[in-house]
Amino acid sequence: MNLQPRYQHSLKELFLRVYILVDDWLKEHETRSALPKQF
């Protein structure tokens, strides 16, 4: 009987996936959160 999870990912890969998801989300919503330009 195999008690290990089906997929084992390293902590580094988990952080990479979270970073990519957050980065993609920020790129989609960047116009809404743009700071006002100062002259």
C-alpha cells in the first residue's frame, strides 16, 4: 500500500505557482489599481 500523496511538489515549486497566479491577476487588473500620475 502506497501512503504517499499522488503528486509531491517542492516548496519552491509551490511558491513559484503562487507567484505566477498573483502576477497574472495583477496584470489583468493593473488599470484599476494604477496610481495617479504626478507632474
